[in-house]
Amino acid sequence: MSTPILEIRDLCVSYGKVEALHHINLKVAAGQIVTVIGPNGAGKTTMLSAIMGLLPSKGEIEFQGEVQRDIEVEHLVAMGMTLVPEKRALFGEMSVEDNLLLGAFMRYRAGDRDQGKTMDQVFGTFPRLKERRAQLAGTLSGGERQMLAVGRALMAKPKLLMLDEPSLGLAPLIVREIFHIIADLKKTGVAILLVEQNARAALQIADYGYVLETGSVALEGESRALADDPRVVETYLGLGGKKQ
Amino acid sequence: MDLQIALLLGQDGIVNGAIYALLALALVLVFAVTRVIFIPQGEFVAYGALTLAAFEAGKTPGTLWLLLGAGVLVALIDTVIAVRGGNPGRIKRIVLWDLALPAAIAGLVLWLEPATLPLAAKVALSLAIVVPLGPMIYRLAYQPLAEASVLVLLIVSVAVHIALVGLGLLFFGAEGSRTTPFSEAQFNVGTLTVNGQTLWVLGASCVLIVALYLFFGRTLYGKALRATAINRVGARLMGISTTLAGKLSFTLAAGIGALSGILIAPITTVYYDTGFLIGLKGFVAAIIAGLVSYPLAAAGAILVGLLESFSSFWASAFKEVIVFTLIIPVLVWRSLTSHHVEEEE
Amino acid sequence: MKQRLPLLVFLAVLVLAPPLLPEFYVTLLNYIGLYSIVALGLVLLTGVGGLTSFGQAAFVGLGAYATGYLSTAHELSPWLGLLAGLGITAAVALVLGFLTLRLSGHYLPLGTIAWGLSLYFLFGNLEFLGGHTGLTGIPVLELAGFKLDTGREFYYLIWVVLLGAVLATQNLLDSREGRAIRALKGGGLMAESMGVDTARTKTIIFLIAALFACVSGWLYAHLQRFVNPTPFGLHIGIEYLFMAVVGGAAHVWGALLGAGVLTILKQWLQDILPQIFGQSGNFEVIFFGIMLILVLQRARDGLWPWLVRLVPVKVDRQRTVAEAEPLPCRQMPAAGTVLLEVKDARKQFGGLVANDNMSLTVKAGEVMALIGPNGAGKSTMFNCISGVDPLTSGEIRFLGERTDALVSREMARRGMGRTFQHVRLLPTMSVLENVAIGAHLRGAKGVLSSSLHLERAEEARLLAEAKRQLERVGLGEHLFEEAGSLPLGQQRILEIARALCVDPYLLLLDEPAAGLRYLEKQALAELLRKLRAQGMGILLVEHDMDFVMGLADRVVVMEFGEKISEGLPEEVQKDPVVLEAYLGGVE
């Protein structure tokens, strides 16, 4: 693996007295797609929240070669980390365009004024959003919401894009479309950390994968090797791949 | 009651209602963005009015010392945090906003002899002293508890309120004050006499409401505040920090409060503790709106103003009882229309 | 004995104080006692129940004015005055509670601010209550022919009342009703699903707090022998809340500590501040305000926990559960009887359709599994079935009766027990007590017998039942640990024990195996098989396919809120629609 853009060492997260995440080690190389798969309750969302600074954690998070001491969401966003959360967290009573503009809030504060251009690029990736630019985000369909959430994150021109279950609740066709777009995004140079339940789809587009189970990394490896690993097939690829 | 009295009372009610509307808007804003029920809003009304009155009387208002003191305290706390967190780069901003700015205001006040200045300059100086107190109070009292429940934040609000009332008594004494009207003009419309100050209040309220509308609809910072109100986590992920949103909304609320005080000071005598009752009437209006709807809050405020002025005519001793009992039917109505399953925070 | 020592010393000091102390200090102690009674009500209401009132001073005023007016204008006995005060207070509290308790949390405190203000202005403006001058010449209180006309004598009455109230409150909190009260803060939805009427419970604690305040007012009136509106204003109401919060709002003794600290501090500040500032006024409020903010920022639990740590006495927690006669159980219907029938259910949140055209049945003695990808609407279906959310349209029948309009506590009453996808328990309460909440409906004793601890026999049976269910699910070793200290997987198992305490015909389990290890999953499957064999019906949402396929009798597969397949586990596994839903990756 080339120089990692994100490296996590010994990450632990506790809720009250219970430790939910135990000593996680994980790397994302620049320009790669890395996926974290695992069953419900394994701690995938907890891990992303901790990396993003939404939850207090122990351990070391190194982003772009800098160890983050005082992890603050705003600071990480300014440095180029973005998270598209599982619930999308859109601003439902605001227009698609305003949602996108707010995605570039941190860059606007820093003095960048090229939001128009970035928005055109986002519209290039998601033509559907352009059609709906004046519509309120709350009135979009499930797939469009996911597109808006990703588009909004791209407005920040991130170095690392973290996606939490982008396939959640979407029809297979839309899931396919979203995954194609994620695979395409890789070509723009952004590194992607993809958390998914839909293990097969995630492993197909990822370079490297981790399997999270009850708060620990159970397996890791090149995604192709992982997809063929009998333990993954058995546990996570579900119904079709049961024991012969 | 004849028509003339009715018109007079109606005029009174609408003027007061306009002020309550401004306060109600600020309360709804602060609650939506920070979940703080901003009980101390009324103290900003009193501080605004009494600071202006102190200038007129040729005194240095005590609020100036509060500004300097709060600035030093904020600077101290933030510097310690910045050094501990390994961000000494932040100290420049801290010195600028929490020390240099208050010092500059103090310098202006002590050097300019405000009593001799025109009214507009006095108003500007009063606002310059009182408005920065908003974000500073947010920093000191609320920011460390930003993740606490609405209930804890409410108790903090009440604590801030009584501390500010006590300080108000210390700064301005128990005597009330009235300031010079912005305009002495009088207009006769049929049998009704309209004072210049009345028009000032109504005009300023309208301008302020339009300005707020534009701020929230057109500027990125206004949109950022709305975004925080709609989805706090989403806003944080865009880099809109809870602290930034909190300070911004408290600045707006403090500004609206202080300006309201300055507008009504020529009409009513303002005491150090007057603000609380005025603020609470803004609250009744905000509650009518369920603490969420801006237009409903404004309409509720006019209703409260009218109710107050008419009940002061019919049963003046029970004026306050009637206004605050209004909240009961309002709550009945709200409890009948809301069907939400209680879910804890 | 040793752990009671601090209490005994405290009581001894209380008894000996009046003859030994100068008048001034006795008066101070009297006021501390009076304030503590009010603050105690707030501990119950705010600290334990999570509700807040700034208007308690108004209830104190009702108690004081009721007896003041009746005993002067009509020369009635102070005891009649007490009754009248309690009656009026109860009526007012019930009306206010009815109006505000059903709304979200902050409406009650806001309502009490408005209410506290109006009542204050009312006291000051009503002719027959003496306006702002108030009422004078209130008679001396007589107790069994003995006149209480000095502060030293009155002292004992105040403190006996206070200690009685403390004891009753402690008893109440340690009971079935007390568990319901403690569940209000952070567990409302869960408690409702276990059959607790939370609106009623909230009203009860609001009522108790108001009545405590009223009694304090009655005592105050006969101690002072005059009343005017000043001590019943909103700012005093705020001070009462400060006392509770500063002392430690979650502890009954915190009320006494807070009242003591604030009363003494106020006395002291009122002496020195006017000298410092060179003018007179209520400057102590500046310090109270700042102190409260600091307490909330630095030590949100108040001073009591901090004081307890200074006293080196180990408190022995209860470690055993007494043997008791088992509670009566429901007779399970014959295997195959239809327990639950959902027909054409549709659930819409605004424009979002979460469930549509959903139909399923669960029979006695079978495990029915509801599976589907994340976000397919399984938990929504669960919430509709268990009465947490109402259906938009369609029909749900439980044991043959329509239930889609019923709330969750009614479903619990009818024999439905459930667990939650995101664990809902009270983390600082013991495992045993958490589970005992499930048995809420199997006890009947109310608040009064709980405060007097006349319900110990029933309580023992409830706890024994909780213990039995915990042993059944394999948590028998952890009865007295804090529930929040269990690993997440075991917290899910705890929820199953709690649901079993409902004594259900039908058990709804939302992802019970998530976070469990292999052996734990096996044990869980074993338990569910046993329950099935006893005739219980089980509806299961689960992601672990091995677990589901090895256990379920029938499976319903959901996607996008609708049923896409139904049948035996083997059939469903081969259904191409299901394969597509689960495995439809990118081509």
C-alpha cells in the first residue's frame, strides 16, 4: 500500500462503561477505495463517527500525515475529510442548491469563492440533481437523497470521502447506479472509505477490505481475496453462499 | 369604551406587540439553533435601554465593566484551552475579539463623552456594549453544556437570568429611567393621535424583520444557522460548528433584545428588572408558535400586546395575571393539536 | 449498623439542637426544614422524574394562603386549612399537569413560570387576601392541646414532617411505582411498552411535589403567623429549584443539603454584599446564578455525591432476593392458535411510505422470522404491531381482537412482550430492577402503600419473578450489577428477560442476536426453542441468517416496506426474488 491518507491505530470507543470498539487498526491509501463490511451492530457506524470526531475515542488518528490530537469535526472538514452519514442528514426544508452550497461552507469561510464551478462538477456527476436544484431536499426520492448527500460532501472538495451504508434502503437498480458513481469518483483522486452491509457490492468496487465483527477487525485483505474467503462468504454474503 | 379609547389601546397594543414579536423571533431562533430557552433575553432589553439612559445622564454604564470583565474571562478560558489543545494559533483571534474589541469600545466611551453626542451615536455605542455580551455569555454559560438536555439548558438560562438581574441592579440601581424620544413629532389621523416614537418602533421592527428574512434567505451564514436548526449533525459535518452557530444566534438575539429596549425606553420607564416581564411576554408569543414557527410567533406577539393593553383598561390590577394566564388556553390548544409520542433526548 | 451511623448522628444532632442553639440558629434551621420539604418534592420531580417546575413557590403560597384565609376570616381550625390547601393544590396541580405533561418536556417548566407569575400577582391583587400587605393574625397551631407558639417548639413539627416525607419518598422510590418513576427519565418509551402509564406516573410525581410544597406553606403560615405575597414569587420558586440542583437533584438527602447550603449562604451574602457594593439590594442572586452554572458545568449531580465520598462508610447494596410465592402465569393457548394477524398494513411518515401491503400471522408455539435488508421497514412494522406507532391504514388483530388503535402499554397488558433494536434500559439501575419493570402490570399496589412500604409481599414476588427470568436467560450471575456495565450483547439478553416478565403470549424480538458471540447465540437459540415448546409465539427480526434459518418455522422477507416472499426457511432461501434483494450487487 502506498502512503496512507488516513491511518488509525488502536482506536477504542466506549459508550458509558461498555467498550463498543476494540483496538481498531485501519489504513486508507491515497486514491483508493477501502471498504469496511460487517453485520449490524458490529460497530461500523461507531467507527466512522469516532474518526470524524463526532464521538470521543481513544487511540491515534493520523490524517494526511498529521496525528490529530484534538479531534474536532470542523477542523477535520477544513482539512478535507467528509462523512456522508447513514441517515444522510440533509437539510430537508432547504433547496437542493442550498444544501450543496452549505457543503462548501468551510471553503467559503476559508476564502474560496469557486462554489459555482464545483457545483457544476457535482451536477455533471449527478445530472438528476441539476433538474431538481430548486426543489426542497425533503421532497426527493431515496436515491436522489443519497446523491444529494454525496454531492454535498463533494462540494467540500474532500481528500477523503467516508460513506456510511450508501445502499441503505435503496432499490437494487439505484444501488447499482450509486456504486458505479462511487467507483467513478475514485478516478478523480479522492480516497474513499466505504462502510457497507452489502458486502458483495462493496468488495467489487473496493481495493482493500476489512471485516468488522463485534467491535473488532476479524479479517482484512485485498478485496478480491476477501470476497473469495470462505469465512466471509459464509457469514456475510448471506443466503446464497451457505455451507455446501 | 368609545372608539377613540379603543383606537388608543389598539395602538398601544400593536406597539408593544411589535416589540414582543421581535423578542419572540429571537427566542424561536435561539431555541431552534441551540435548544436554549433564552430566558435572559429580557435582560438584554433592560441593559440596552438603561445603557442608553446612562449615556443620556452623563454616566458611564456598568455594562461596560461587565463587557470588559466577561471579555477577560472568555480570553483566559479560551487561551488555556488553546494552549492545552496545542493550537496556540488561536490566541490571536482570542485577543482580538475578547480583549481588543471590548477595550476599544471602552476607550471610545471614556474618550468621547457620550452625553454630548447625537442620539444615533449614543444608540450605536449602547449596542456596541450590550451586543457582544450575547456571544460571551453563550461562551461562558452555555457552550460547555452544548450537548446537555433542553431541561439543563433551561435551568442554566434561569441562572443566567437571575445573575444578570442582580448585576443590573448593581449597575443601574433600583431607579427606573426613560430616554428622550427619537422623534417628538405627532400626527393626527382622524381622531387618533400617533406619536413619532410609535412610528419609529413599528418602522424599526419591520426593517429588522425584513433584514432577518434576507439574512436567513440570502446569506450563507444565515443558511448555516437554518441548517443547524434543521439538522445539527448534518451542519457539523459541513463544518458549521455548534459553537459558531450558538455565538451567531446569541449575537442576533442580544442585538434584537438591546434594540427593543432602546426602542421602548422613550415610551415606558425601564427598571433593572423590567426586561424579564417583557421577555416573558415574547415567550408567551413564542409558545403560541410552539417555539418553531416565525410567522405564528409574530402573530401571537401582536395578540399578546393587544390583550395586555385592553386588559389594562378593564382590569389594570390583573393585567399581568390575564396575560400570563393566556398561556393556559394556548397550552390546551397545543396539547390537543400535537400528537407526538414522548421520546427522550 | 455501621452504615447507619451517619444517619443516627444526624438525627441526634437534630434532636439536641433547639435547646442548645441560640434563637437565630433555630430560626435558620426552621427555614432550612421548610425549604427542604419543597426541595424534596423537586428531587422527586426533577432529579428522578426529569420534569421541572419553577413554580413550586406558588404551591407553597396556596398552602399558606388557604390556611391563612380560613383561619382568620372564618376562624376555622388550621387543620381544616391544611385540608383545604391540599385540596386546592391537588386540583390546580392536576389541571396544570393535564395541560402540560403530555407536551414535550420544556412546556411544563415554561408553564410553571407563567403560572408562578400569575399566582403571585393574584395573591397581591385580591382584596380578600389582603393585597400586597397580606393577612395577619394567623392563629397558633395546636397539637394535642399543646400550643406551638415558639420557634423552638415548631422546630420539632417541621423536622418530623420533613423526615417523614424523606422516608416516604425513599420508600416510594424503592418499589414498583418507584421503578416506573425512575424510568421516566430516559426510558419513557420502554416503560410504556412494559405497561407503565407514563402520563399518570408523571402526574403523580407532579402532584406529590405540589403537595409537599403546600404542606411547607401551611407550616410557614403558622410559624410566621402572617403571610404576604413576597415569599411566593417566581424568584423564590427558582431558588427552590436551585436548592434541589445544588444539593443533588437525584438524591433525597440532596434536598436537605441544598436547602441548608443555599439558606446559610444567602444569609451570609445578604450580610456582606451590601457592604462590599455600598448599596442595598438582592445581590446574592448574582452569586447564586453563577454558582448554579458552575455546578451544572462541573458537577451536574450536585454536592451530595461529593459529600458521600467524603464519608468513609461503605454502603452494602442488597445482595439477595428473598424467596417468594411465584406470580400467577397466563395459560398459553394451544399450539397453532393464531396469535397475531396483520392485514394490509400501511405506515406512512409524512411522504415516506415505510410499510405497505404488509400481511403476516404468528401462531402460538412457532417462531416467525421477519428478515430483509437494512431499511426495509422491519422495525417500523414492529413498532406498529406493538402499539408504539399507529398504523396509517390496515388492520392488526391480537388474539382475535382489533388492536391497531391501541397504545403500547395496552398491548403489554394483553400479553405482548418486546425488545428494542437499540437497547433501551436504565443504565444506572441494577439488572434485577430493570427486569422487574417488565413485571409492572403483574403488581397492583399503588403509591400510598409503596410510600408506607405496605406492599413488601407483592414486591418480593415481583423481584423473585425478575430473578427467575434472569436465571432463565442466563444472567443469574449479574442480578445486582448496573445494567449499563453489561456488554451490549448481554444487554439485549436482559431485554428478553424483561419482556418475559410481562408473561407474554407473543414475544417480539428485534435483532436479539446482534453483538452476541457464537456460543451465546447457541444458548439464545436454545432458550427460544424452549419458549416455543411451552406454546409462546415468537416474532423475530434478525440479520444473522444462520441463526434465523436454524430456528425459524416460517420466514417473511421484506424489502422497501413490502413483503416480497414468505414461506419455510428452505423455500425462501431459494426464492430468486430474495436472492436478488440480498445479493443484487453490481454487475
